[in-house]
Amino acid sequence: MQIGPEQGQLMALLAKLIAAMPHILPHLEGSEIADWVRAAADIGSVYPSVFSSLPPGLRLLDLVDRNNIYKLVRTAAFRSPHSAALLYQDLPATLGDVSEDLRGLLVRCLQTAA
């Protein structure tokens, strides 16, 4: 009995990740790479282009805000991968319009609601 994705799905995920490396990894910092990969893997089945580019506004946020987004996406993906994919696509640009001192609080509230 096998639990989790089939080997073919894992190979497809790995191929997408390898193809994304030159375009995405230069914009991510240290341990952020692992957080991004986990969040992307959680929504990859409903949002295949997650591995082709970063969402608008993500690069403009600081590391703490980006990591909070990845945590929110992973939390939401547990119940609704589609909702998590929408958060991943749209939230970074929206957070750019929110004052820096409120961003973390907003994302933590969303994470609690997810």
C-alpha cells in the first residue's frame, strides 16, 4: 500500500521544479526555498503554473511576509487547494497595498480562518 502521490506525479513535480530553478530560485532566500517548494507542491495539482513564475508582488515583500504567505497557503491547501492557489496568486499584490505593520497581522488572521 502506498500513501501519498504516485511516483509518476512525483517525477512530474520534480521536473517542473527543476525547470523553474533558473527563473525562481534567484529571487528566494536560503530556507525560503524549502517553504516555497512545500507550498507550491500543495497547490501544484490545481495550479500547475505555480512552478513557472512567482506571483505579482511576491518579490516586493520582505522575507517574513513571504514566509507567512507560504504558511497560509499550506494551511488553506489542507482544506481547499483551489482557495490556497487563489491566495498564492493574488495575496502578494494585495499585501503590497497594506501598510507593513499590518501585513503580518492580516496574514495571521487569514491563517487562523483557514
